[in-house]
Amino acid sequence: MNQRIVLRSGEALIAGGPPGTAAEPEIIIGELDGPVGAAIANLTGDQVAGHTRVFALLNTDIQVRPITLMVSKVTVKDSKYTNILMGTVQAAIANGVLDAVRAGDIPKERANDLGIIVSVWLNPLVAKDANLDHKILFDIHRRATALAIHKAMTNKPDIDWLLDNQDKIIHKYYQMGLDGKL
């Protein structure tokens, strides 16, 4: 892949584990010398209380490539939640990025040229779960990250699929509202 990657987006939803363990990352990928790189620099330097932006790390001082910035979709107010987000989930996202490189979705030779922003959903219920299974939480967030990257790098779903399936797809929460369950 020698073409320039200005900005690509992808998302994924993986559930199926215990309550609160679903992952729904939304990602942006692009060249560090383009709008994604500028956004990473701005987000890193413009921290917001409750929505701290941190790099995806394998461990406390091992940052992955492509550089990956995590942004929480949930206002962080609780130290247990913070430790789960910036521990289990942070490591899961870092591993998901490396899985995407290993799978060829991100070309290895471009790992230092690209940046990723991951908007992270972590259900606040996890901080209240005394029996939280960190392995399941890790696996779900790792798989969701790799899938979101795959979708971004392969432009999935493509416009033809979207047009063909537009009237067949009903948003889960819209359907719940129609069914009187919201």
C-alpha cells in the first residue's frame, strides 16, 4: 500500500461477555503529517478533566506503533474505572493495533508514518463489578480494536453494501423504542 492515507474511519461493536464488557471503538487512521497527526498533537496537548487522552501502551512505558491515542467516550470520575481503562483496556487496544499490523491491515513499513485515534467506550458498570473478568474484557476490546482498524483500512462497509442494505438495517435502540423497551 503506497497510496497516501489521509483519513480513514472505522468502528466495531463486540459484545457477548458479562454485563459491561462490550467494546465499541470508533477509530480514525491517517498520516502523521496530515490532519490525523495534527489532531493527535492537539488532543495530547489539550487535556480535558474527565476525558484524559493517553497513548495505547503494552505496559507502563511501551508505546505501540502506529502511535495510538485513546480518548474516552465516558467522563472518568472514579479511580477504579480509571485503572481499568488505563490498564486492561489500554493494553487491549495496544494489542489490537499490533494484531492489525500482524494481519496486514496496517502495513508494517508504514507503522511510523501513521497515527490512530481511538474513541473508547468502556461501560461505567465495570467499576462496580467486584468480579470483573479482566481477561474477557481484554479479549473483547482487543478484538474490537483490530476489527475497527480492519474496517477502516478496507473501507467497510462500502457504499454499495450500505445502499443495498439501508432499509434492512434497523438501529438497535430505535427498535427498542419502537418496541416500548426504552
